[in-house]
Amino acid sequence: MNYQEMTKILKEALNLRWDPVAVRLMRPGEEQPAGTIEPSIPLRHCQSLKIARRGNSLYMPPRSHACPDGSGILGLTEMSAKLRSGDLYLLFKKLPSLEIAQKMIASRPEFPAGSYEATLVAPLDEAQFDPDVVIFTLYPEQAMWLCCAQTYATGERQNFQTSGFNSACADLVVKTMKNGQMNISFGCYGARASSDINDFELYLSIPVAQLEAIVQALQKLGQKSIPEERRKIYMHPVMDKIGQRRPESTAGSVRIPDIFVDKELCNGCGLCEAFCPASVLKLTVENGVEIIEVVQPELCSLCYTCVGQCPELAIQIR
């Protein structure tokens, strides 16, 4: 699967607002790829992501990086003693003490100075280079589905490490390259103050080695789970019950839910039986026709999964 194909699937499955951005740190001796341009003015690394997600491919050697903190973290330049000391965090009143600032700096992922010669950023489907990571600007729900896709592919839960400092450089590029794992970032002071990321958006980065497996998993999730979640298939009946006590019988015990199956609508597909976590429903044969019967209504927890999964809208719970 090539980058154009993966981008198409990502855009369609997630309904992305912005293009995924391919990012590569150029190794010593590599040449500037065709189709990339050096910006006419220096940019912060986080600003270059903004420009790339709008369809531009950039080549950014150290002279094109406006943020000395970011270029130092990315291993392009030697970080100044003033930046390394943590004094500026106190001056900006972003951290309370030099001890705290130095502790944050010591724990921050970064590459040694001189490790790389430039950064490359481009829309994933237009990249003329092999990226190290792919960075997304997302709504939380879209980020959730990329996390689900990784778990679908690997069985593993995510273990993010992030901070409100040095997000686009340390969290999204260096951390992801070093540990080979997806990472998330909510942006930082610099990234949010100097770009147009919205208050309700966040960043997520994926190492390119994992991208195809995640895209393939996303395709599978898009067949059922994603559209169901977006239709809010369980919301309405559940929300109707908010603020109401479950009715009680005259004996004082909780009343058994009234589960109604419209046998004229039921097609005997068995989805409700398969999805019911409590075995309330059972597929039986009635007059030679498979039909759903309510066999253990007292076990019903009112999760409404059967209602949401029924393709014929044949089930009601009262």
C-alpha cells in the first residue's frame, strides 16, 4: 500500500480536516528531495507542520528554523547554554523554579546536536521522501479511532508520554522516533501561540513502520464500528432514562424490563443474541422460521446493545 492509498483511506475513514503530514529528519549526506522548497522566512517546526498540512512540501535546514529550542531538540543545532539552563521558563513564568525547569529539560526526549541536517515536511500523499513519522491534527474522536486501530493491529494499549512543553518537536518527532510507538500531544505554548491549531484539536504521531498496519485496521473498523459510533446507536434510549429510577414491582424488587421483539420485522439474523452480554435473547425456530425469543429478561441490564445492533429495528425495551 503506497502513501497515496493510505492517505485516501485515512481521510475517508476519519473524515480528516487536515492532511496527514510526513516528517523526515535528513541524515548527514542526504540531498534535498525534489519537490521541496526552503521557506523564504524562518519558521518554527510547529509552523512548518501547519504549512505542510495545507499542501506544501518544505525543506528546512537549521537556517530555516526560527525556534532554537526546537532545532536543538531535533538534533539540528547545539542548544545554547541559556536555553539549556531553564532560565527562560522562569522568565516566561511557565515554570515555578529553576529546579523544576531543569528536571523537565532532563526528562525531555531530544537528539544530540549534529545528528541531522534538516527537517522535511510534506502532505503524506505528496511526500517525495520516506518519512520517519506521520503527524495528524485531530479531534479527540478521530484520535480515539487511530488508537483503536493500533490496538486492533497489535492487541496493545497505548502508553503515551507527553507534556505541555516542546510538543511538536520532542513529543511528536523525537519521542516517536526513539521508541517506535504512537504518541499524542496537546500542543504547547509555542505551538498554540504561533499556529492556527484550534482549542479542540490535538496532535498524534505514528512511526511510519506502523502506519500500514494501522491503516488496514482502520479499514476494518470503518466497516461497522466507526459508523455505528458516529450514528450514536445507543444514545437515545439510554438518554431517555436519565434521571428516572428503574421501576419497582409491588413486592419492592426491581421490575423486570419489558423487552418486545416485533416478529414481523425480525429476520432471524441472530445479531442481538450474539451481542447480548447476559444471554437474555435466544434464536429459536417457530413454525419453521428462525426468530428471537426473550428467554431471561431478568438478566437484562438495560445496556440497549440489542436495540442498537438490530438491523431491522425490531427490538424495543420498555
